[in-house]
Amino acid sequence: MATKALAFTLSLNDCFGSKSPHTASKVSVFSVRCSTGNGERPWKNSDARLVLEDGSIWKAKSFGASGTQVGEVVFNTSLTGYQEILTDPSYAGQFVLMTNPHIGNTGINFDDEESTQCFLSGLVIRSLSIRYLFSTSNWRCEKDLGDYLTERNVMGIYDVDTRAITRRLREDGSLIGVLSTDNSKTDEELLQMSKSWDIVGIDLISGVSCKSPHEWIDRTREEWEFSSSEGPRDTFHVVAYDFGIKHNILRRLASYGCKITVVPSTWPASETLKLNPDGVLFSNGPGDPSAVPYAVETVKNIIGKVPVFGICMGHQLLGQALGGTTYKMKFGHHGGNHPVRNLRTGRVEISSQNHNYAVDPATLPKGVEVTHINLNDSSCAGLAFPARKVVSLQYHPEASPGPHDSDNAFKEFVELMKQGKSKTSNENLHQPQSV
């Protein structure tokens, strides 16, 4: 690149005026080198747009994949764990806006993935880190965030006012938006796309669930094990319904002494009961629980026959199966810092949450107990129906990278299965023997 040296003189009179107290003016000469070449600017120009259904248009810079994508915009208040968020199947159909301004600084490593792919529609951030040096930022880093999203065909934008968008979502609720790097599409065309698409009433579970049953054996690795309790001596067989299950839910169950069979979301209840499990887990998953009546019917046919544990979507499906209703929240709960009160113990847990729907406790039948409430808005965060061996949480007790306040929920599920196993053994013991 061509450069040209420019020289100029500067006297003390220029700095302090003619009344300078210095008796002698010394002249300093500076050499300045400036570019006269035609190289590109050292920064990227805005090349993407986020158009929201309310008509607002947000110019930004793109990273990751290119193209045009539609989704529901939600904000996540987590300070860390963006890779777990990217691979959480519960974000299918959504753009995730991170309120933490600096994202990408720890790069990507493949030990922290919650599923085999990215299911979210796009990532919206304020500042994209360009410093992810293997030796200084994260010793486990294997590649940078931009390359990772490109390989997985996920769009991302940065240099956008995420605080302003978050305030808009809190005031107006979650909004449908369109992300585009296509200059041939007008703002009006993108706006019409956002207004013609809706996430409510769409079955998103079938697109993230596994296609056939399989066994899961992987536990939480020893160096990441945070539970001080010794695992149970007994082994319990759990059938886990995959509505978009996260790997760390399965790891935590395995760490508590469970043999796990993962089955698809459409797996019949009759086939599950043929496996004679000690318990059934209904997992987290994306979207509207009212849009998957087949899953609600499956839950109905299993409740009361074996102990069951519902997490997030599983909690909502249990609420419906027990006779209650669910509703769409204004902007949902997304983040790793939501306070929840355990009404049984009075203990407050800091929880990781990701849901846009909630169970209406006023619609639940007699005998169903609300065990946890979200302290930010008093919404239902946990249920129990002791008579039918049902427990559920609206949030994620496996939380990775954390918090781990609610990990004990897996132990409670194991205790339910232990009680059920003991009861079955006693009943068999007292049955008359055939001659």
C-alpha cells in the first residue's frame, strides 16, 4: 500500500498562545505517515437487516450464514453459555437476542454442545468478539463463532442496538422478525414476510425429535461433576421422550444411576409400558404445547402407571394432561438467572429457563400441587401430583454451564422410582404362589 510522509512544525506559541511563560520557543518537527492507497476500509459496512412485525427496521452487520430467515425474536439474559443456547433444540423457530453485549470471546468447543446441531433460526448480538486466541481466551477453543454458524447454516447479526430491541420486546412482547442479507428484497417485502408467519399453533417438536429409539449411557464427566452426593446403588430404567431433549439432561440422569432409553416424540405409550420402565421423563422442547395433542395423549396414557418427571415442555404437557391449560407469555423466560421459590422448603433457587408458555395453575384439578413459583412474575414453575407419582419443573435443573441449584430434582425423581420399585417388590412378595 502506498504511503506518503507529511511533515509539519509546531511551536509552543501554537500550544499556549503568545503569552507563554517560556522564554524561548522551541520548534518540534513531527513526521506523520498516512495512507494514500485504495485499500478496503478496516471495518465492515452494514449488510443485513432485521425487520420486525411492528414495522421497525434495524440495520446490522452479518456473520455466519447469508440469506433470509423468519423467526420469533426473544431475548436471553445469560452472561455465559452461548454455545449451549445455540444447540438447545427448544429455540427452534426463534431468533435469540443476547442481552450480554460481548459474545464470541470464548470461541467454540465441541464438548459443550447440547445436541448434534443448531436449531435456532438466528443469533442477534451487540458486539462480536474477534479475539478468541486458543491460549488466552479459552484453552478448549477449537474454532470461532462465525465459522461455526456458517458451517451450520445459521444467520447472525451484530452491531445492532440490542438494548433498544430488548426494551421493545419487554413492552410489546415477543415479535416475529425477518433477518436478511439479500439486498434485492425491499423493506416492505420483509415486513410482509414477518406479518404472514406465526409460531403459535405449529408443531415444532417433530422437527427436533430423534427418529428411532436408542440407548444413552454417557454420564457427566468426572472433571465437570458438581454434585457432592454419592450416586444411588440401584439402577433404574428410564424411558426419556425426546421432545427436543438436551444432552446434559441425559447425562445428569445417567449420573444418578439411570439406564436410559430415548424414544421419539411420537412413540406410543403402549410401547413404552411394554419396556417396563421404572420411570418416564418428558423432556424440554420448542413451541406451543397445544400444537402437539398427540404428545398430550401419550402423557395421559402413562400418568399413574409409573413415576414421571417433566421438564419445561414436559411440564407443560403434564399440566395439560392433568386437565389444566397453558398460555403464551408476553416475552417468556430465557436466561440463566431466574429466581424460583420452592414452596415446600422455602428455598430460593437461581435457575436456567427457556420457555414462552406456562401452565395456568387456576385450571389445575384438585390434588395437583404448585411446588415452585417464578419470583419475577409469580408464574407456575413446578408441579406435583403425589397420588399419581408426578413431578415437573418449568425450568432446567441440569443447567449447563449453570446454575446448579436445582440439580437435586433428579435425585427426587430417583426417590420416586425407588418407592415405586419397593412397592412393586412388596406386592409381588405377598402374592399367592402357584403350585
